[in-house]
Amino acid sequence: MPLKRGFKAHAERIALKARSDMGLQPHHGLHAKEYAAFLGIKFMPVPHAVKDKDHLAVLNRLDGWSAFSIMVGPARYIVNNETHSDGRQETDIMHEISHHLCGHQPSHAVPLREGASGQCRSYFKEIEGEADWMAGCLKVPKAGLVWAIQNGMTNDEMVLHFRSNLKMVTFRRSMTGVDKMFSASRSSSRAA
Amino acid sequence: MANPIKINELAALLKSRRGGLGLREAAEQIGDVSASTLSRIEQGKVPDLETFVKICRWLGEPTERFLEPETHTGKKDRKNEDEEIIMAHLRADKLLDPQTKTSLEHLIRMAYLAAKEAEKKQGRKA
């Protein structure tokens, strides 16, 4: 589903503002948990929530989930799957942070009573798309990519610098068009 | 029943951010909201949920900013705890097998209760 007009530019501005708020330069990496702490978002490690060892063992084997966030009064908590790679966890946590920054309403309803089944009350493709896009900007901002390419960084070096993963770096390079920008600039220098 | 939305704060911010922009233009920008609805909200009428969410998005503010904090009212609420619904953003595969779904929902419940306990303790320390 296409994002609403102006959202992409808005997400890049948020990525810059996040860095500025944290005392970072536009091209610096942004650590998801540090940014969450800055925003007052808390974390609940899975073993803190689930004490039963058998249940914990089942959860540690599950790969089908990445993270969820809940509100308790005004406090927001994120629970993420810590069995995933660091790069994937960074993206997942930034995705949850992005829901908060975008003011999205949560869509999964889980009854507190055990035994009752939950349901997805409404699935807004739009909000998932927005959170995905903003998470990408927060992790690998366009300004950061431009700096990295100017400094001759490889994709692997960018992964380390932005604390991200290869899939995200290559996706953001493609989506921002930074490579075409540099290629066009090199062509016009040669022509001049 | 007490209103869950801080309507005065929402109305004030909406009016201020709208600035010199006309009601019709602002309503168009917000999307699927009429100018007259926007005017009523600025005068203190509580919007429906969908309109409230759209306005928050336009303002660039999280919805939580305008929500009244939960309050305990004693035994009456305790009866309702059994019917309490936890709303969550969930990042997971779209199709989950029944065991995964059950395990995840249990985790969400446990995390919610642990967070509630932590917030209660925090409240006592403050």
C-alpha cells in the first residue's frame, strides 16, 4: 500500500531530529534501545514476564514473532524476541518505536483472561507500512547513506556503522536512490 | 462515565496548529473529516475514535498524549479486570499456528501483568 503524501520526507526529518535530540550527527548510527530509553519507552525481557521454565523454552523456540508493544496507563513497554540476530532486533525495536512516533492505535486485542482467544481487531496495512518505513529511516537515514558512500564504505561497513543488517542497508540504498545520485554526479563531472 | 480524551488540550492544540489555515483546508489535509466536525471539536466536542486518530496523526502527536490516565475505582473495576482487553502492536508472521498464537497471547498477558506491577511499584516510590 503506498504511503500517504509527504510521509517519506517526514520520516527522514524524524530520523534527523532523533539524532539531534540525542546529541548525534546526522550520519551517526542510532541504537534502538538507547533511543527508546530517551523517549521513555521501557523494555520487558521475556524471562521477566514468563517464569514458567517449560513455557519459556517454548517461547525461545518460536521464530514467528519479532516484538510487541503494550501500554500500561501512560507507560509504554516493548517486548522483543532476543533469540534473533542483533541487526534484526534493532529493526524490530525501531518498528515498535515508530508506531509510538506515528501515534498509531494498536490493533491486536488480547483478553486478559486466560483461555479467551485474542483477535486482530483491525489490520491497517497503512500503519504497518508507515512503521516499516520510519524504522528504516531511523536505522539508516538518507543523510547517513550519503556520508557513508562519500567515505567509500562497503555495505558490510555500513551494517556495522548503523548497527543494522545487510537486508536493511541494501533496501535503503535502493529506496533512497543515493547510488543513482552519485552515479549521475560522476557522469556530469566527466562531461564537464 | 468520565471522558477518556483530554478534549480541551486537543482542541487548543488543533486550533493553534491550524493557525491561519482555513477549517476546510485543514479538514482536507486531515482526510475524511468535515470542516464542521473540525469546528465542533475545536469548541470542545469529543470526536469519534477514527477522527481522533486522524487528527493526532495530522498533529504529529501520539494519541496517548490526549488520553486520560487510568484510574482505579475499587471493587467495581476488579470485576471488570476479568473482561479487560490488552491492546498491543504485534510484529509477527501473519499466519500463526495455534500453538504459537496461544503462547504469544500468554506472553502478552504475562508481560502486561508484570508491567502493571512494575508501574504500581514505581508509583509507590514516587
